Amino acid sequence: MPKRNISYIEIPTRNSSESAKFYEGLFGWKTAATEGMDYVMWDAGEGPAGGFNPINAEFKAGDVSIYVNSDDIQADLEKAAALGGSIEHQKTEIPGFGWWGMFKDTSGNRIGLYHFTGA
């Protein structure tokens, strides 16, 4: 059975570079803008890494998303649905990084699944 650790956390932001500066100053996180996207990734050094995703109709301020490691995203999405959850995003490739998917649990919490393939 794979480790089911939380591997990634996304924090919605109005301005990704402003958030990067804030968290660099507050916690000393290392940040890097993603070329061609309005997205900044952060690395806390130990534990999960994450990113600042733009606030939009789907991801509102306060809608922090966690991603759990998965060796079989499709199977986990199907199992979540069978247990009473709902699939929010089908398995989708993140070119050069891996794959992700997302479901809502029985309380409506959005939980992501992530499989890293290397960059």
C-alpha cells in the first residue's frame, strides 16, 4: 500500500507574487513562479510543498486544497465515488510533473490526489 501522505497544498490568492513575498518573509519559504502561468510554487523545506493558485469561481479565498499521494488516481476517484463522494476533476496530466484528480468527500470537502512522475 502506498504512503498516503499529504504531498501538496494550494492556497488561493488574489496576487501570486504578493503572496510569495508574504510567505517568504513570514516563514522563509522558497518560491518560484511557473512560466506561462499565473501560479507560484512554494517549498517549506520539510513536509509538503505547494502553490498559490488564483482566486476564481472554483477556488475562492479560504478554499485551501490538500493533495494526497496516490499510485492509482483513477481507482481512488472511483472508490471515493463508490463510498458516497463525488468526482470533481478526472485524472489530468500536469506535463513534466505528474497527474492529479480531485473529489469531494461526503461532507463536501474538496480533496486532491497527486502522483509525481518527476520533473
